[in-house]
Amino acid sequence: MSGSDETTNQRRTEQGFTLIEVLIVTTIIGILVSIVLVSLLNAFERSKQRATMADMRTISKAIETYSTDTGHYPASGQTMTQLANLLVPYQTSVLPVQDAWRHDYSYTADNNGNYSLESYGKDGVDGPEINYANRFNFDLNIIVSDGTFTASPEP
């Protein structure tokens, strides 16, 4: 009889996790992973937004330098590649022609001495402008006019 008592005691001490315990732990891990994944993707898009703004500042400074030297802004209707080639002497590094989402910037100038540089955001489609309140909507336009951001996610 003592042999059967030992096997009964061994069975009681060797019990593992129940199915419900495993499911609860798996569910909690799944929820945590989904929260981290969403935050990580948002951080990637935010970094692209910041990189686009930095590139737009660089292009804007080159346009301002060009204007100082020539007395006017580059003509409107040029592609970004043409504009970048025109601004080469006024910039020490290569000017980007696309934003961080790999869409071409849009440059326009008028006869009154004003210019505008736009990034159409993640979707690459001209649409509403971004502001601080909707800064996490990465499809909205970022705009630099005459060297100043008129539509940006920063206050």
C-alpha cells in the first residue's frame, strides 16, 4: 500500500498549469504585444514626420540663399529634381527631392516674391493641412511658406 500512496503523492506534486491559466497568460501577453506594436509603429511614423520637416528646413534655407544671391526665388513649375540641381551651388549637401514617405515635395512660387514647399504626408495626396491638434494624422500636408512652417505638427 505504501507504493500506491507514493504514486498518488507524486501525481499531486507533478501537476502542471491548467488550460485556463495558460489561456489567461497567453491573452495578457497578446494584449501587451499589441499595445507595444501600435506604439512602435506610431513612433516610426513620427520619426518620418520629423525627418521630412528637417529636410524641408534644409531645402527652404537653400531657396532663401538662392533668393539672396539672385534677387528672386526659383521659378514655379519645376520638378524637385530640377530645383535640387538649381540649388546645388547654394547648399553644401545633397538636397532631398522626396519626403520620408518617398513622395516628391511640391514647390510653387508666385510673382510677388512668395514660395511654398509642401509634403503631402504619408498618403502622398494633396489634402488638408496638419496642425498641432491633429499631429498624429500622418496623411496631412506639411507646408513651408517663405521660410516658415505654416502647417506643421509642432505648436
